[in-house]
Amino acid sequence: MSNKLLSKVIKLSFVFLSLSTASGINTPAKATDTPPPIFGDITIERPLKKDPLSVRGMSGGTIEGKEISGRKDTPTGACTGYMDREPDHTLRLKNKFDYMKLVVESAEDTTLIIKGPGGTWCNDEFEAKNPGIVGEWLEGDYEVWVGSYQKEDYIPYTLKITEAK
């Protein structure tokens, strides 16, 4: 089994345990309650068909953010936290977005690294304790990592993508 697959299996186990503990595993979901995918790769184009678009995941890992990013900080923030070597998500933009916001929502403090056309961006404090990146996004593929401040501390999160300001 590859390291990436093993890491995803471990994180998915934590997600399942967290979700079942928090929400009550025996509670049936409504037919209209469709949770966002877990560790999904995303392909989008302007305008977004669903806004905000959401995917879920589990932050954390054993590799320091500065090793993933190749630097200590970027103009958008510090490259902190611990993550897996492989990205949590790949975001493919079919065209340029003049404005797009990508925000991590989590009950605990998380970090964010994005590598894509034009560079690498890091953030750890966008809206209170959660990270995000906002601005113009070029067409192309972006790798997205969501980290935790403590090594091997795995935290459930929702990654939201919106064109709304």
C-alpha cells in the first residue's frame, strides 16, 4: 500500500470517528443532506455552478509546512503546521478567476499551503483561527495542503471555495 493511500486511510478513520462521535452515528440523514466529499479533487470553471463549493478532509501529518512550501513565509502568511507530503486536494481551474476565496473551516486552528501557477501561498490566520487565500487565480492546477500546529494532530475541516466577496 502506498504511503499516500495509507495516510488517507488513517485520516478517513479519524474523520469517521470524529463525525460519528459529534453527530451520533445512528441518526439517519435526510434525503436532501448530502455531505461534501472527503479528500476530493476539484475541477471548476467560472462561474461556479454551486457557490460555495465544499470538500472535507483531515488536517495534519508529519512534514513541516516550510518543507512543503520551500520557504518560511509568503506575502499571504507563514508556512507553518504539519501536513502530509502529498497534497490533500488538487484544485483544477479550467479558466481564470478574477476573484475567488478559498477558506478552511474547522473547530480547531489549522494552516494552509497552496502551490499553483505563479507560486506558493501560505496562510494560518485569515478569519480568526482558520486560514484562507483570496484574490485572482490563474487557470491551472493547484495543490492544497491543510495542516495542524502539532505533529500528527488530525483535525476535521471543510474547505470552502466561493466567488462571493
